[in-house]
Amino acid sequence: MTHEFKSIIQTAVKWQNEGLKMVLATVVALEGSSYRRPGVRMLLAENGKWVGAVSGGCVEKEVYRQAQHVFENGKARLMSYDGTYRLGCEGTLYVLLEPFTVQDEFLTSFEKALSSRQNFSIKSFYEPGTDNQESSKNQGSIISIGSEDFTFQPESKTSDFDASASFEQEFGPLFQLCIFGAEHDAVALAKLADNLGWEVHIFASPDEHKTIDFFEGASSLKTPTFDAINPSDFGENTAVILMTHSFNKDVQYLLALKDSKPDYLGLLGPAHRREKLLGKFLEFHPEAEIEFLERLHGPAGIDIGAESAYEIGVSIIGEILSVTRNRNPQPLKNKSGRIHA
């Protein structure tokens, strides 16, 4: 969710500089089932453009139509959308529509929160029973970053929002993928991860002679010496994959990361290479904790018959998602109950 909201803010800054009025649409409640859950958002501009989504594509045009009232009077309103016959999801969405402005003070705090990997939250107030009817001033969202609170509506204060119902959402740091390696499969993985909204960092030795331009979608390219790697940089909301294609480099990177605790730690290559690498690792570090060794995912990826660099990337990303979300990969047709449960 954090990367989706970041994209909305980036687009909002651009549109605001173009002088466009904007409306933020937030799904605040759901009855039944739907393609997406409460907390999803889309940003609409008065010229008909929008970014983000609140459904699989069926609701957005109606959201834009309802948003015209907000563009005209500058007041928030709650809309409902019954998808029983139109979406096939047998659910009703409740969407808060509110005027949206990016204030300089908020933008500074938001960018600082992202760079420092700080949590933030958004609380949206709405009035049940007013859907698709009159607009009101007491509906709107408050974003809290540290000890600071901001509103999105121009000339509104946090105390203005006192509607009887609310939806609150916590946002963690952007999920980051740290790739140790600089070959073509690292390029493919970086591009795929960027498309998911992950923050991608490439780690390579200086002798690779690569630049950041080689890795489409990567945020940074770092070339630290092995002893300069800080294990504490690889913790929560972080996945690490070793894919240097060099046995010696993988051993040294593994030794440098032995005290790290990322959500996922993967090792590219077949099982026999993993066993050989771990054997060499234990020669240098015989007191290694079993927990660290058990957290290693090698060969990295899930079995989908991957062969090309991009297919291998999909396999690795699939395993990262399954590990970080505590899921056992299986065809959805074999899963009982709700898909998102």
C-alpha cells in the first residue's frame, strides 16, 4: 500500500503544478466481497485523468462521475457502489471522495518519512448513511507522520473532521529488495520488483564496472567492500537475494550478512552449490546460529518451471511474497474460503 500512496503523491505534485484540481477517492468500508479491500485509493484530476484504482476497473468511471460534485463545491462526500450485478463480487463499496491538495509542509515530512523508513498512518472520517447524497465539511482524512498531523483538503483543520465513522490505516516503510549481483538476471529481477513498487538496491563489487543505468527500476547501485556492509541495514520489510554467479563473492557476502535479519534471504543456484557454499561458510564461521542457516532460501524461488531470466525473477518474487505473507503457494482453485483471507 505504501508504494501506491507514494505514486499518488508524486502524481498529485505534478498535477498541482499544472494547476489542476484533484479529488482523492478512498475505499473506507465494504459489505460483502470485492476485487480490492478498504484502504485502496485513486486520485482524480478535473481533466479526466486518474491514477490508482479502487476496483478491477469497473467502478472507476462511476467514481469520476460522482467526483464532479466535489470538484464543483469543494466538499467531501461519501458514495456507494453496489457491485452485485455489475462486478460479480456481491459486494458494496463505500468510497470517500474529498478535495486533495499537497501542502509543502506535508510533502517535506512525507519524503523524510520515506527516506528514513518511518511508519505513518491515515485516518479517514465519513458519515454512514450519506452515500451518494449531500456533501459535508466534517468528512475527510488526516495523515499522521510522527507527531505531525496533516489534512489533504485546502483550508481545513484536523479538528474539522468529526464524522461518526472512521477507517484507519497503518503504512510501513516501502518494501525493499537488495540484490547482490550485477548480471542480466539481476537486471530482470530489478525491473520486475520495481513494477511491484518495491524499492530496489543493487550491491556489486567494484570490478563489475556497472552503472545504475544498467539496472532499470533500481533506486541505487552500491559497491561496498565486504567488511563495509552493515547487517543492520537489512531488517524488516527487506528481502535479500545473493546472485553474483561467483562462489567466492557469495561466500563473502553471506559472511557479511550473518548477523542480518531480513524478512527473506535467498540464494540463487542449485542445491549442490548451496551445500558447498554453506560448507565453506561454516569453515569461516563455525559458530553460526542454526536460525540463520534455516532462514536461507536456496535454491531461491518456487517451482514454476522457470528458465529465462524474467521467469526466474517471477519465481523468486513469488517465493518472497509467499514467505513475507506466510503463504504456501498453491493454485487458487484448490484454496477453500476467501482469496484474500
